[in-house]
Amino acid sequence: MGSGKGHLFTGRHKSLIVDGSGTGYLKSVFHYVHLNPVRAKPLNEQQPLKSYVWSSYDHYLKPGGERWKWLGVDRLLCEWGIPKDSLAGRQRFGQVMERIV
């Protein structure tokens, strides 16, 4: 692979560490990646964002025991002002994302 330890892509692709530092960058990257199906138009207006099968977005809406073990959502929810990874918090997050669509 590439010369950088822990890097998945090389050449025109690059990898960056994105953390929830409170700067809004994590939120921006999340939007960029997960709203691509909306911008590229593989979803019609009636389809919810979570229905796009090539996205991990729907895993952010699942309870901890049902999503990938390595996927932590606390920092992302915090970027939205949602204090806890709970059913209510994930529902609020989903509603906000669908409104952006």
C-alpha cells in the first residue's frame, strides 16, 4: 500500500484523522460523505437517506448492540448538541439529517 502507516489510500486519495474536537470539522466531513447520495441523485425525493444501501449512515441510527462494534457515535452526536447516544438522541439526529436532505 502507501508509505504512510495506517493510510488506506495513496496517490490522488488521502486519509486524514477526523475527530470530534468541537471545531465542526467532523460534522462537515460526515455531511460530505453521507449526503453524497442526495447530491448525486441515486435517491429520489421520497426515499429516506437511510435507505441508500451503499452508505453507513443507517448504522449511526441503530442502538449500540446492533451497529458495528467499532462505530462510535458519541462524538458525532455531540457535534449536533445531542448529549447522549440514546433512542431519543438518535431519532433527533435522524430527523435533523432528513431535514437537510
